[in-house]
Amino acid sequence: MMIAILFLCFAACLVIGVPLAFAMGISAIAAIAFGSGQSLLVVPQRMNASLDSFALLAVPLFILAGELMNSGGITERIVRFSRSAMGHFKGGLAQANILSNMFMAALSGSSLADLSAIGSMMIPAMTREGYKKAYSVAITSCAALMAPIIPPSVIAVIYGSITGVSIGALFLAGAVPGILAGVGIMILARLLATKGGATSMPRESWRQFGGAARSALPAMAVPVIIVGGILSGVFTPTEAGAVAVAYALLYGFAARKHTAGGVYHLLLSAGVTTSSALITLAGASLFSYVLVSSGFAQGALDVLLAITEDPQLALLLIFAILFVLGMFVETVSALILIVPILMPVVVHYGYDQVQFGVFTLMALVLGGLTPPVGILAMVACRIAGVEYSKTFGMLMPFIVWWAAATLLVGYVPFLTTWLPSLVLN
């Protein structure tokens, strides 16, 4: 009864245009009120419990750090260094775009933030150099997928807070898969360079390259400070977020990029982004609570077991579920919805929880490229001034590569377990 009410109310809310976070919360409240016999006091209790986590304090801090870094000139210096290093190759601007996203992923942990910062500079530059807009959109939006995988990652913090898996281990586990995915994007970009109208730029002198590298060096120190501090026990992931904010703030003022008024507006922007994420988190956690308490999670395991007892085949089916869910639901919401349901599956099949965490994140973020939501591709299309439908053919090879990389992470434990075992043991 609870499940029927939950999904009927959820579908009705979506049809009439209720925002997703509120649709999940309203449908969960209706299911509890009319289908469970429980007191509605469970609603504020569950919503509060989902947000009452010290680890989640890292989310607004990393969001603010990303805002401060983008406005403080760090992004421009990274792009300048990447262009100096790779611009002279054929398709060099595309390679510089990918490299810039890789560096920014180690700073912000947010796909949308990276795409907005890098894309606003690189897409117009690529267009001026004769690159096709569809190629520029595909490169930029796919490269932005690295941000939630390469540490530090905002959604890895959320995953860790939901499951109790070590956030430090998740950070380390995402490093190799994130870099592997980035290298694959670079190779694919080179193979499609001619089709994308790619050109090369004049090679810069060693002196120019050295100057670009020196200017980017302070930015490169950020991930070392954050991840190194966490792993050495100097500070927690939450405190690491505060350190990142302090570093970005001091850097921006030293570079004369920040003003008191500008920082105030960045605080407001980060506050709005954080509030939206936490409202979504509360609504999704309530929805997930109803699913789990009604036995839906156990039912999902039973269905999977009825299909196969083979962990390898089950992993492929789980990927298909995550991929489809990511196509329709924003990553944070999808994460909170699906992870409690999948936990019995993870335990039963004996998957490594850290490895499965990275696999889950990679599968869900792919929805940023695919219709009907495809938020990353949509934003990149707006920057480029091109219709999304005209870019899908160029996006498809990158979607296939990311899916292949995700499955590689799922089936090759070494990619995610080697670095945590080396550093943490």
C-alpha cells in the first residue's frame, strides 16, 4: 500500500510540475500518512537525521571554495597553463580543455561549476579557432564528468555520509579512475579531431611555458593540501573544506581579484546552491526511507537474485539501472534514492564498498550528458549557442567511452583499491 501511494503521488507531482525535491518529500509524506499507520512525527525526524551529519558540513564549504577559486583567477591560470602545454598539438585547444577540467576537478569537485568556468572560456576560444560547436560541446561536457570522481568530490562526501564508507578512501579510490577516464577522453578527442574541425596553435617558447606553469603552481597545491591533510590525519574532510575556503579567499585577495562586495555575492551564491542541494537531500532521504521501510530494498534484491546469482552479471544489471536513473534524476537525488536500496545487494554479492561507491558515482554522473535531462550538455550548448539535438551525434562516442570506463572500474577492483590500500594501510 505504501509503495503504491508513494509512486502514484510522485507521478502526479511530476505531471503537474512540482520540483523534484518537493515531489519526493510530498509523496513520501502521503505514503507515511495514508499507507503506513506511522505518526507524521517521523517526517521531521528523518529529514533532520539525514542532514545532521558532520561530514555534510563539507558540502557548502567545497561549494564556496569552488566559487572563490573561479572568481579568484585560479581558473584562468589553469587554462593558460593547459593551453601553453598542449595548444600546439592538432586539436590542442580540445586537449587543453580536457586538461583544464582535470585540474579543476581536483579543486572544485563539482561538474557544473567546472563546466561553467572552463566552458565559458574554452568554448568561445575553440569556436574562434574553427572548431565545430558540437565537438566543443562534447569535449567540454564530457570532461566536466571528471569533477565528481577526481578528489575532492562533493557527491563522494554525500555517498560517504549515507553509507558510512570512509570519505578519505573514496577520495583516493576516485583518483585513478578519474585520470583514466580523462586520458581516454583525450585519446577520443584526438581521434575525432579532424571531424571536429580541430586546428593547432603556434608552439610557445619554454620561457612562456615556464611562466604559465609558475602562475598555475599555487592552484596545483590545493588538492595536495586537501587530500594530504585528510590522509595524514591533520584535518577531517569537513575541516579540509574550511582550509580550501581559507586558501581560495587569501589567494583571491593576494591576486587582487576579490573585493568585500564580490565575496559577499559569492557567499550568497554558494548559500543558494547549498540550500538547493540540502533541500533535495532531505526530500530524497525521506523518499528513500519509505522505500526501505516498506521492504522495497529487499524486494529489489529478491528480483535481482531471481534473475541471476552471478555477481558479474548482477553488476551489469546494476549499471543499467543506475544509467537509466541518472538519465531522469539529478545526481544527488538519484544517489540518495538508490544507495539505500542497493546496500543489501552490495552486501549479498560481496562487492567492495569503496569500489562500488566509485562505480555508482561514475554511472550516475553520465546522466549529465544524456537526454532528457543532460544538464551538462545543455549548459555547454547554451554557451556555444547550438541546439542540443545537433550535438548528440558527437556526444555519443564520449558517452560510450564513459560507460566503458565505468564498467572497467566495476570489473577491475585494482583501479579503485590500489591507492587506498597503498596509502591507508
